[in-house]
Amino acid sequence: GELAQAARSAEEGAKEGAEVGRGCVQYLRCALTHQVMREPVALADGFSYERKAIQQYLRASHASPVTGAHLPFTHLVENNQLRSVIDCWRRDATLGPESGIEEELKCPITMSPMRDPVLTCDGHSYEREAIVRWLRRHGSSPKSNLHLPSKALVTNLNLSKIAAAFRAAE
């Protein structure tokens, strides 16, 4: 009856969550080491890499490891939300609703799921439009309220792809 149908529905939801989680693992891996990152940092190309691997790579090249395009700058930006998503995955490999990942995919300004996440120099991700509006009026981080020495934004491609996978699964 109803109880069996509810159990089947919950099981199907868990399977869907597991499929989304498995599909997202590729975005948790460093393009250089192919391992799930422990200390993800973003580069001007928008991709995230394991800190030590990209530091070593940048000693020999100023081109994107993924696209081959010249990098306009080689400053590394912490990717705090991606690190949190990786922590969620380490706790629950399905990245299902109970993993806490959906909170990491929300913009801290709008509290809505991000579609075009970008990183500020302090390592936090925001929806592009929301942080651009914020930075017009403030020189500080919306998360920490600390001064931002730069208002440059870096596209967060790894987080963008994970968010897209979750939207597609809804």
C-alpha cells in the first residue's frame, strides 16, 4: 500500500542522488593529478586544481592546463565552497540531500541556487550578478566583512558544473 509506495519512492530518490553524486565526482578531481582534491584553488581559467600540483605546473608554464590558453594572471584563489562540497562527498559519496551539498550551492547573498558562480579573492563563491551589485557599493566580503584587496572575479567552473548536475536531476 502507501507505506510500500513511500519506501519505493525514497529508494528511487536515493538512487537518483547516488547517480548525481557519481556524475559530480569528476568535478571534484584535479585536472593535473586526477585525484579528488584536498586543497582546491582556482586559476584565471576558471578551473580548480590541487594547490601543490598547480603551483608546480605554474613554475614551468603560464598556460591553462585544461585549455592551453595563456593565463592573464597566475594568482591562486582558494575555492572554499568546492572544498566544502568535497567534504560533503567524503561524508556521503551519494551527495544526496542529507549530505549538505545543496547549501554549498546557494549564493550567500541571495540564498538561491547558483547558476553562474564566481569566486572573490577571499575564496568565497557568489552568484555573479549578486556579487557585482554588492561590489558596486562595498569594498568588503559579504561573508567575512573583511576588506577585499581586489574586486576581480574568477568563474568557478567546477562549482558551476556541479550545480548544473543538481538542477538537471530535479
